[in-house]
Amino acid sequence: MLLSAQNVSKSFGSFLAVRGADLAVAEGEIIGLIGPNGAGKSTFFNCLAGDTVPTTGRVLFDGVDLTRASAEAHARAGIGRTFQVPATFEDMTVLDNVMVGAFLRYRHRRDARESALRVIEMTGLARQSAQRARSLGTPGRKRLEIARVLATGPRLMLLDEALAGLTPTELQQAIALVRRIHELGITLVIVEHIMEVIMTLAQRVLVFNQGHVIAHGEPREIVANEAVIEAYLGRGHRKRRDAQ
């Protein structure tokens, strides 16, 4: 397995946010993490990314124990992540933002710039490469963050609601971009509330509720699971399903 999270729990004082969660991700998979707000999925996601240290359990990447390693060590190992709110360097150009990621792999500016330009072209940001990051709208900022992560040369990308807040047209463009990233051989773990994204992209889905993983399976199995409907999808989904 490329990524293995084993019996991961995380407590904040007396509050147990994640309770004994397991996840095994094979190279080349696309995994979705879903659940209601406060369910524990984001905390678990942060444990995978190295931004949060689990209270118990282990996180292994390609057989190496990264449980207590820093976020930088995760990045150097080949794990890249985006954030729900894009974290861009506002006064730097799009190109310079992406070069920040490329410097993780390249020591010389020329090499980092060439790599960043390739990523910018691939992510559809070439026309904006000389613009300041602050000038971009929501779709552009989300693409910029994805581009910066791609420039780090990840084997695994963790996408934290990277497709939220987009119009239907923008969403389809973003889904196409994620598919192109996957075609590069990059494994993906996606936290997302938009079920269209999960149903379209994910091969397997983990559903969190109150810190527990309450379901795990293929997307079509998940949306038919009564526990998932009750905890997350809602009775309206059951009615629509039964009416079909």
C-alpha cells in the first residue's frame, strides 16, 4: 500500500475527534472522504498530511512511518495537500507562487522556473502567470494552489474541498483537471461535500460520523447505505432514490 493509516485517533482535551480510523490506499487510487460537518474527516485528513499528530495510531507512506513527522517531511516524502481556503502568496505572481512548490525539488531557480511553467500550462494558468495571486477569483486561486502542490512532485495529493464554491461549468473544468492529475500517475485522497465530485471521481469512499468511520465502499454502495443516508445524505436522498 502507498498510504496506510492504522487505528488513528485524535483527541483535543476530552474531545475525541477521530476514533480508531483505518485507511489503506493503493498507488493509483482515488479515495473520497465524506461526512457531515464536525464528523472528524478533516482532522483525519490533517493527520494524513502531517499538520496534526495523531494521539494514537500510525500513518505509513510507502512503508515509512510518518506518524510524528512534520508537514515538510510529508511533502519531501511525496505527500502534497491543498487547503479549504487557498493559501496563496498574495503579492507574488502566479509563476512565483508555483515556483515556491518547485523549489522543494529543484535547487536552482532556472530549473524551478521551467518546472513551474510546465505545471502552469497543465493547470490552465498560463495566461495568468504574470498576474498577482490576489487578482485571481475563486476558481483561479484553487487552481493556483493545486498547481503549487503539483510543483512539489507529489506521489499522493490530498485535496481538501478543492472543488467547492465553483459554478457548474467551473466544477466540470475542475473535475477534468483532477482527472488529468490522476492520469499523471498521482494517487488522490479527496475531502469533498459535493456528491457529484465523489460519484464522478472516487473509486472508494470512507464516510465519517461523530469521529467514526461508519461506511467504506464503492460510491454506489455508499449512497445506498442506510447509515450514511441517516447521518449525512438525509431523508430527501432516500425519497429520491425510492422514487427512481
